[in-house]
Amino acid sequence: MKKYSSVIVTGSVAYDEIMDFPGYFKDYFQPDKLHQINVSFVLDKIEKQLGGTATNITYNIHLALGKINIPIILLGAVGKDGADFLTFFKKNKCDTSGIIMDKKLYTATGKVITDKNDNQIWGFYYGVSRLAAKHNLKKIVKKDSLVVISANHPQAFLRFQKQVISLKLDYLYDPGMSLTWIKNSDLKKGIDHCRFLVGNDYEISSIFKRLKTNAKLLTKKGVNVITTLGHLGVNFECIEETKYKKYSIPAYKIKKISDPTGAGDAWRGGFVAGLLKNYSIVDSLKLGNTLASFAIESYGTVNHQPTQAAIKKRLKF
């Protein structure tokens, strides 16, 4: 795999309001009434946490890299209520030069309800994140930079997508929640030019159905397809020496899940860190699984703080 000198992370910087539902969503939805849903869930826990795709991914890259000094630049925006984020970034030695600050708008906020099967229902307010579209990648990146494009305000997401394609940069394409609004034409363009496509099994399945494609067809275009599978681990599909290859890496088994929110972003951070460390694909995938395992042991998306020794121990498991 190509060695990268820096990573530019784009995506949301957002507060997460995490709520627990002590039941199962499936028990409250009637298949013949999905056109007319009116459901109220009584929740037994709520927490307000720092989060957002860019925040979570950047934090986990730093965790996995440890003392290795490689530039990790987060491009995002915070509003008049964003002081906690600036304090957090500085405390964790995250580069804040790419953070736009606005005194009028509010910081983006995501609200999620999680049931006993770890299924989730999200709502998201974009807020100040639309201002991230002002960033010009050309002034920041180098030819050997890796760009992460994750869920964001539509204007910012599509602007970053257009820029990386124009600049012919390697990028990890993580449309995630953007799948609810992005047009098929824009989605296809973003995927066809990316180095890595990543999503959970539901998202990847949705992409294949919408674009009438599959992993083997995409790998022929040079796209490495990554499907995260939760407790089952991850699949990585690519072309090696002109032949289709599929890696399946099991998840690290933990005894107790505290909160699955942010586990996918933690996986992405670990995987990107593996690329930066010039790990093999298998070890990069394992590092992603390792960071995800720490994330789900803590409530919230950026509250886990494993030591380098703890990370290495799980990576060798």
C-alpha cells in the first residue's frame, strides 16, 4: 500500500445526545404500517457527548499513532457553543488550524436512540457545519496526503468530493449518513474515484443496490471495498496481482458493550493509523477492529483512552 505523509479529515464536528431504549425497535414497528409511523420510545438514559465523524476519526487516529508525529488536520466548524470542542482538541493535541469558528450559528448536533440489540435511530442538525465548505484543500494537501471524506453538510461533503477528484488525491470515501440525501450520480462519482470505500453492511448493501454494482466490479476500478460487520469484524475486498482478493478479519471479542455509538468512526481511525504506520492491510484492519473494541467499552464516542501497551496487546490477539 502507498505510504502517506499526512491525513486530512473532513466531516462533522457535532455534539452527540445519546439515549438508551430498554426494548427492541422491531417490537414497535408494524410491517404493514411503515407508510404511517407514529412511535414514542420511553428512554432510560441520556448523555450529551462530544462527537461528529471528523472529531471521532481524528481522535482515534491520534490514539492509535501514539507519539508518532504525522500531521493530522481536521477540517470542520464549531459554533458559538463550541468552546468544549476547542478545549478537547487542544488537550488531545489535535491540530485546530482547520477549524472554522462562528459566533452566530450553533454547533452541529446528532441525537441517537439505541435499543437492546444495539440498533440505532439518528436525527441530525447540521448547524455551523455548512461553513466547512469554505475550505480549500489545495492550500493544505500534498500529493502523498490521504483525505478522509465522511458524513457532513451536503455543501461541504460535495465540495470536498469535487476537490479531491480534481486534485487526483487518494481518499477514503465514507458516505454513511450522507446516503439519505446524496444523488446517485454524485455517489457514483465519489466511489469511482476513491481509493477506499467504507461502510457498514447495511450502507454497502444500499450502495450496491442503488448503483447496481458489487464489490468485484468496484475492485476492478481500483476501489478497495471495506465492509464493517460490527461484532463479526470486517471484510476487505481488493485486487492483488490482477486477481480479486477478499480478507475477512474477526472482531476483537469483549465481555461487555457499553455503547456502540462511534465504534465505526473508531474503526476508521484505527485503519487510517495503520496505513500511516505502513502496516500491512491485515494489520491495518486489525488495528481498526482494536480501536473499535475500545470505543464500545466506553459510553460516548471519544471517552476511551487506551494506552499504547493496551492497543498492542489487543492487536496481537
